Amino acid sequence: MSKFDDVVAKAAEQLKKVGVKADDALLRAIAKSQGPSIYLRDASLVSCGDNAELKRVEDNFIVKKLGVTDEAKIKKALDKTCAAFKDIRQKMRVAFYYFLVKELGKESQFV
């Protein structure tokens, strides 16, 4: 198994823990969009307890990549995603972003 396949498999497993059956093609597209950062320990994780990190997720992913600018919608999606992942200590960025994409209905951005 390649490193990429390993990351995708771990993200799918993490999504399964939060009750989401991942669409493999969408999960792979989201992982690919993250580039080599998915292999770097710090860059591959998201911390819901770090407001600066959540702001980066909002600015760099939700606004720039997904094109969502409605603050209320963004806050609701981030809150729901953090709540879903609350029992997972090391939240994988790929899984976290997958959940956000589904929550915001932006799957078409990755097809």
C-alpha cells in the first residue's frame, strides 16, 4: 500500500468512528487537494481547541477552496464538525475536511 493509500484508509477509518461512511472517490480527491501536507505530522492534523487553526481552516479551505462566505453557515459547519470529532484526539485534516465538504454540500468542487 502506498503512503497516499495509507492516509486515505486512516481517514476513512476515522470518519467511520464519527458515523460517516466515506465515498472513496471524494475522500481521495480531498486528500489529493491537500498535497504533500497530508504526510507532515503537524500539518496533517486539525485542532478544534486552537482558534487560530480554525481560522486558517475557515480562510484557506472553506472560503478559498470551497467558496463559502456566509459566516453563520461556516460557524455552524465548523461547530458541527468539531462536535462530531470531539472524542478523537488527533483529528486528521483529510477526514475533517471531508466532513466539512459534506456538511457544506460542496462535493461538486472535487468531482
